[in-house]
Amino acid sequence: MKLPVSTEWVLHCATTMAQLAPGTTVSAAQLAEYYDLPAPYLAKQLQALVRAGVLAATTGPRGGFRLARPAGEITLLAIVEAVDGASAPYECREIRQRGTGALPQEDCRNACVLARKMADAHDAWRRTLAADTLADIVASLPPSAPARTRSRLPQRR
Amino acid sequence: MKLPVSTEWVLHCATTMAQLAPGTTVSAAQLAEYYDLPAPYLAKQLQALVRAGVLAATTGPRGGFRLARPAGEITLLAIVEAVDGASAPYECREIRQRGTGALPQEDCRNACVLARKMADAHDAWRRTLAADTLADIVASLPPSAPARTRSRLPQRR
């Protein structure tokens, strides 16, 4: 059970964007340099965040990425699921209905108790990540962080 | 973030073993037939459960598998981690210390807040699966389940 390596990238890039002055954008190339990441692959991940409604992309010479919504409305869960999808890690293929031990269909109207427990665990995971927004993350950083981020990451208006 | 398909297999096989009369064993071939699963691959997964201390294997003509501990002492987490490992799905490669935005080392003595949140989510997932044992699962089945399981799965003493 592994999340893509890019999960760390997009969490950090979104946290960085949450520290920029409103209305400014940043390019994939800038973020790639900022974190020493492969720019083309990072750009693909940022596009996935656009499709998920987490980021907005603007085109043109000063185009780039910015948060699509206020930082207080973007949860860590939304960012993680933008690059990894929202499907649960456990797949129930109903083996209880197969083989010589197969249960009759009428005994399988409810989800299998094992599938339910696995779903409960995934729900707990999702709830934890849905409890924090980018605004919460930025608020937990040292007070000097946003000014430092802005000075190190030249922005375009 | 995907668990192996065999996660369903081993959860069901362990639940089945928890319903057998104490002291009886069941072979991988029997369990494979019971759930219509590929026997050689299932056998490998059951061996992983032996290595994890969930199952015990006995050799000889009547050899096979049985629970290594009482069902009340085997959590769903132990079974899942026996086949998937216990490592967390999120990997923090400390990109905050890389690139033009690199934080100085003295600012990185504590784990990154994003890595901590991801670890919190994994902890919540693990706690949920550690809260239920095979005994709890069997107790949630219809009262007729153990007798049915025993009658459909010829056992060896």
C-alpha cells in the first residue's frame, strides 16, 4: 500500500502556493527549481490538481498555477486524492460466494463484515486527512515562513 | 494506494480457521478449493502469515495450517500487515530541504507537519484494524456459520 512519490511534491507545492500573495501565480518550472524536482513530471501532477479543482491554471507569458479556492477550503485529503484517486486500498471480490464454501446469495445481501472493517479503516484515514486544510498547515508553520517563501519564489502577477 | 488482492484471501482464510475445532489443521489446497483460489499463490500468502506469527504450519501427511494464537489475540491489522508489510503509504523524502527553497537544517529538527499529518492518518487506519480480532469477526457471523464451515471443510487432526 503505497502512495505515489509525487504525493509529497503536491502537498508541499500546494502549501507553498497557500503562502503567496493573493492573485499571484507560480509556474511548474519555478516550483520544480524550488524543490529540486523533475519539472515535466511535476507539471503533470499539478495538472491533476487542476482537474480535481484544487489548483487553477492560467495561460499566457505570466501564466501559472494558483490555488483554485481559499486555503481554508482545501483539505489535505483533496490534494492526496487528486494524485492518487479516491478508491479504497482494499478490494472485495466476494470470494465468500466462490468455491466449495460459497455462501448462498441470500446470505450475502449485506457487505461482508471483513470488507466493512476494511472500509471503516479507510474512512478513518480519509477523515484524518479531511480534518486539516492548507490554512491549518500554514498556521502551524513558523510566523516567518510566508515572507521567506515569497522572497525565495519570484512571483508573477 | 492498493492492498494486494491476496489481502481478501488471507482475511477470509484466517476467519475460516478461527471457526474450526481446536487442534485441527487445514491445507492450502483445501482452502484454495473452498474459496476457488490459485493454490500455489495462496500457499505463499499463508506462509507469510506463518512468518508473521499469525498461523502455525505443521508438516507431515496430515500437516497444514492453523491459527498460531487464540482468535481473540489475532487482529485484522496483524493479518493485513503479514501480507502487505507495516510500512506507511506516504514517504517523506524531505524535499523541504532541497532546491532553491531548501530550509536550513536547524529548521528541520522536527518532522515536517505534512509528514506528521500523513502519519496520523496511517495511525488512524492501523488503530481501526487493530480494534477487531478474529474472535470479534466470528462473533459477528450468523450463529450457524462455524458448523457450516466445519461441515464444508473436511479437517484433519
